[in-house]
Amino acid sequence: MTDAEESTYEELQDEFESKARGFGKGKYGRIMKMARTPSKDEYKKTVYITAIGIILIGAVGFAIWWLMTILPGYF
């Protein structure tokens, strides 16, 4: 590795580390302090509701596709 590549990597690493150090102090600090890991029950409810939403959106898309393939034959 050349000196130019190495200095570029070092600059990128320094920039990343400086952003990571100030992560909990800026405008997101309050949110990060309040954040917590969800319980198993909360996680299950979130997965359940998300799955229902994905299935509903898929069903609506399928119904639209089905209507678009069936209805043109009647006209």
C-alpha cells in the first residue's frame, strides 16, 4: 500500500471515529438515552403487524393485477 492510500484510509478512519464519538451528544443524544431493546412481546407484536401489512399490500397488488388481466377480455 502506498503512502497516499494509507493516509486516505487514516483520514477516513479519523472522520468516522470523530462522528462516532459525538453520536450521543448531539441532536440524537436524547433519543439514544431513551431508547431501549424491545421485550419479546413487543417484538412479536411488531413482527405480526408488519407481516399483516405486507400480506395486505401483496393481496391488493395481486387483485389489481388479476383485474387488469381479466377485465380487458370483456371489452
